[in-house]
Amino acid sequence: MAKVLSIEIGSTLTEIVEMDYKVRNPRIYKSLMLSTPEGVMDDGMLYGFENYAQALSKMLKAKGFKAKRAIFSVSSNRIASREVEIPFLKENQIRDFVLANASDYFPVNIADYSISYTVLEKLQNEEGAKALRVNALAMPSEMLESYKEFAKAAGLELEAIDYDGNSLYQAVKKECSVGSQIVIKIDEKNSIVTVMKDGVQSLTRTVPYGIEEAVDTIIYSHIYSDNTTYSEAIGFLRGMKCVNPSFDMEAYRQAKAQERMRLLEQAQAAEEGESGDGEAVDNPDGAGTGTDVGTGDYFGFGSSDEQKGVDDGTTGSDVSASGDFGSQQSLTQSAGESTASMQQEAAVLPLEEEEEELSPQMKELRENVTFSFENLVSGLSTVLDLYYSRTKGQKVDRVVITGIGGTIQGIDDLIANTLDVPAKQIETLEGVQLGKVFKNGVFGEYIGCIGATISPVNFLITEKKAKSSGTDIVAIGRLVLIGCVGLSAVLLAVSLPPYISATNTNKSLRSQLQSVVSIIPIYQKYTLSKQAYEYVNEAYKLKDEPTAHIVEFLEEMEEKMPADILVQNISSDNTSVSITMTVGTKEEAADVYEQLCMFESVDSVVIDRISDDTSDEGQGYVTFTAVCLYAERSEEDTLDAAETQNDTEDIIPEGNESDDAGQESTGDDSSAASSGSTGDADVSGAGTTGDESPDVSGEEETDSENGASEDGNTDDGSTEDAGSNSSEAVG
């Protein structure tokens, strides 16, 4: 296929390459790195990118990029991944199977995500049954839309969208096709760790740490300049060795000294072997130049460390492999072996001298930069432990470092010494023609862009399938459109007459409403008045509820009950009263029960429950609950009480006046009015406010002589009954 632009937008930097797309050995033609504006990238989402997209378009044109189709490699914690094992299916059936089971893989609303996958491995069990190990992926639809809009704003045609983890795997799977290897891509804020076994992806994890903390350390130290930019800080980390080979330098120096002594002893033994027959020399030399040299390089001895202090950060561990130790292996004479030992001793000393010559500021900077990678190395160690637990301790051959942080001087030695696994910076990519663009071997920051063009997972595959259908989709769309138009016409013809009729009816009702709109306030007042009447009526009904019996009951209790009983609770309604009491013994409880049965206000008494307990002081007590049914009152007594209560309510306001004012009314008219108001002597006496009660017999005679009683009831007995009822009502 033709060339494409592969773009990876990071939080601070954007990497772009122009290369072949989906070919066996793709070639890279151009590369470009530029700063990402602040706020444009947030965990894979693009925001406010209009100006940046236009600037990117102009930059591509100015740098001579010709391709218009673009592939984006996206790194985000919001992209969910799940490794699953599915039945062995044909390639064109896998996507449908993954989509059908996506809801089982991801506990989210699948409608809000775009689903894709990548086949990791073909499996076959002992019985010969085949299966596929698939990495299912889910990208939020809003994230997908942001890249569509960005490509449109930049004048690019969106070809595919890849996941950063897959981009890394596709780029290095041929380079790491033998043995067990860990590939770590160190970016600004995150790092992707992939464990590969014979070119097959075994495990992938994202570590939420990158080079950002180390870059900030360089910027805030002002060692480069007072206004160091992000790119300048990265260049400083590449050009100057700012990372120590170990977090614990004291232990590292001790190990280095022991290694140096061992090498010196081997060199002395080789010198002493010159006087022998030569056979004694071959054996120590073989040990010293073979296995021991690798150990020395592993700890950073020899010319490799010295070279790393001045190179551009692209040599990696290969330089140490071809250092002075390795160059002595071709010598066969004992004199040459003696020269090799002297070179080994000389190669060790400059490293210590270099450390001693460092300024205090540089030593502190190295220590701070080194410890800025502590969380990253710890996360890498966690992934390594997880791999060991899955593979029952199978060792990893090496760690391959890439990404924008892979070219930092000393990062490989730090990882190697901490994890006890050889580490190197990646320098070649098998199957990819780097060309003149990366002739210096520094391409780690573009590794995601390179891998995205090889075999992207492509979250746009659904739209691509729709486009590949071409004419059939268009024809079906036209038929559907014609059918919808015809159906709409039929529905319109059927529904139009009822709609017109309903419209006319609505207009008629609205005109009628306008004619009676004046009665709306009247109706509202009526509604409010009705609600108020109902409220008052309900309140009026409540006044007739008999409440006197609880008063009578309490008065009888106060009069007849012993003083040593303890009343714990009283609950009363219109028919009965429940009272819980505590006494000393059951005999006392029986006496209380007998007293309750003799109450005039009670018709019957039932003991609901009784308990015999002992207090903390050891004194016994009895607790029981008595339910007393109120004595029924005759209807005549109830009516008389109600009337007397009403009459009393009429008299009470007049009784609020002083006795002197009441005595101003003279003659029989005053007596008649008083008698007519109350109808009995007791209520009249209750209505006055003087110190002495009026003479009952005198008022009775006045009523009898004047005939002023409204109910005509002059009998003394009825007067007493009325007075009693009135007292009950007032009570």
C-alpha cells in the first residue's frame, strides 16, 4: 500500500513518522517530533485541538510530508483490555464472536464503546483441541470521536486507530522472537511493559510512571539553564549521565571493589603462568575472558562505562560487549594476557576518578534523578514477579528498553542491577527498514508510531466494513428511503382528517373558555371556602369526642389508690385506658386490681400481663398492666353535658367581668336573664367570678316564680343532674 502518517500524541510531545503501510518490510521515510500544547491531551482524550491541528497541518507541509492518510497510536488508561480464550474460528468470524460476548468481557455499557481485538496465540491442548488466545479491547466512543475530529481539523483522512500496547508488540515481535524477554516502553507519564516468550505476547501491563519526574528534576535544578524546556531536559538526560547504576551506591561500590580484586587476582595468576607449559594459562584465561568479563560489564566496569559518559546515548549495552575485556580474547600469548590485565586495572580506575571529580551539585542531581525512577523500576519488578508466578519461576533472558525514556544514559544499568536481569536499549528492529532517518540508532520515541503501521487493531473496522460494501449499502439505503417516504405519505393521508377535526374542536373549546374566564376567580374562592368549611367541620366534630372519662379516672386514682404504687405508663383512647404500674408484692397488685374494679368511671378491668422481678439491690417488685374499659354514659347525659358545656362557654366570657359590674344589673330582669342563660343554679354559680357562690335555692325560686327557665325544668333533681353533667363537660 501507499505511505501513511503514523502519529502518537503524548501529553507533552507528539511523534510522527511517514512510512509504508501493511507491507512485509516497511520503510521509514521521514520523522518529526514537536511539542503538544498543554491541555490538548488528557489520558488519551483530545480537547481544544483546533489551533493545534491547523499548526500540525502547516508543519507537515513545511517538512515535506506527502501522505494524507493517518494512523493514530493511542495510550490511555480508559482503554480496557481483557485476555480471553475463545474457540478456534476463522479470521472473518472472530470479530463477530468477540462483539457478541463483549458484555461478558467488560462490565460496562457496550453501546458507549468501540470493540476490537488482536489474536495473541493459537493454542492446542493434549487432546488436540484448538483454541485462540485473544486480547479483547474496548475504547470509549467519545475518545474515538475526538480523533476523528482532530484528523478532520488537520486535513487528514483517518485510516486506523491502534492501541499503544499493540503498537509496541507489533514493532518488536520479530526482534524479540527468541527466548523470554521483557520490553518496556517508557513514555512521559506512563510505561507499557510487555513480556514476550518466543515472539508471543504473554503479559502486558501499564505502569503509571514515566520520565516526567526525572525531567522535572532537571528543569527545577537549573543545571542546564534558568528556563529549561521539556525537550532540552530530555536532551540533557541523553547527553549527560544523570542516572546512577544503583539506588544504593555504597553497596554497589563495595561489589565493584570485590569484582576488581577478583580480576586483579586472575591477572596475577595469568602472569605467573608465563613460566609454565601454557596449559595452566589457558584455563584461567578462559574463565577470565569468558564468564568473568560478562560479570564485569554487567556491573558497568571497563571502557563501556567510560564511553557511556560521553556518547549520545545510542550505544546501549552493545558497547560494553565489545569493550577492552572482549578485545583480549583473540590473544593467545601470555604476554598479551598480561597486557589485558593491566588494561582491566586501568579501565576500572578512571570510573572512580570520574565520580570523585563530580561537583556536589552534580552528585546530588544524579541521586535525585536516579530516585525519580524508583516507582517505575518498582512497577517493572511487580510485573516481573507476576510473570514468574505464572511461569513457575522461568527466568527472563533480558530487558529491552525503548520509548522516549529508553535513550536516557544509565537507565539500562539501573534496571539491570536492580532486577538482576541484563538490560539494553533497543538499537535495531528486525523487519523494519530504518533507513537514513534513524542512522544513529535512536528511534525509541517513535516505536509506537512504527508498530501502528504493521498490524493495528483498528477500532474503525466497523466503518471500514460499511465502506467496503460500497454500492450495495447505497442501494439498500435508497430503497429504505423510498419506502419510508411512501409510508409517511400513507400515514399522513390517514391521520390528516382526524387531526383537522381535533384542531377545530380545540379552537371551539378555547373560544368557550374565553367566554367564561370571568368565573375562574369565583370558582377559586369557592374551592378555598369549601376547603376551609370542611376543615372547620372536622374540627367541630372533634369537640364532641368524650374526654371527661380520663379526667374522672385520674381523679378516682388520686383519691382511692395507695401512694406507694409507681405508675410507669398510661395510654388512653375513647373506650379504654391502659395503665402499667409497679408494686412491692402480688398481694398489693391484687389490692390495686380490686380498687380499680370499684371505680365508678370504669366498667371492667383486665390484667394484660404481670411479671415478678428483683432489683439490683435484691428487693422484689411486681409490674403489671391493667386495661380498664370506661363505663358507658347514657345518651341523655351526653346531650345534657354537651348543652351545659355550650351554655358554659356562653357564660364564661361574661364571668370575666368583676363582681361589681355583675351587681349593677338590678331587678327581676337580671335574675331572669341569668336563669334563662343557664337553666340551673350550679352553672350560674360557676359562671360568676365573685368570692362567694350565689344562693342556689334563691335562684331556683326566682326561676319558678318568673317562669324564665328555657327548658321548663324546675325539678331539683334535674337541676342537680344538669349541674353534674355540666361539671363533667367542663372537666
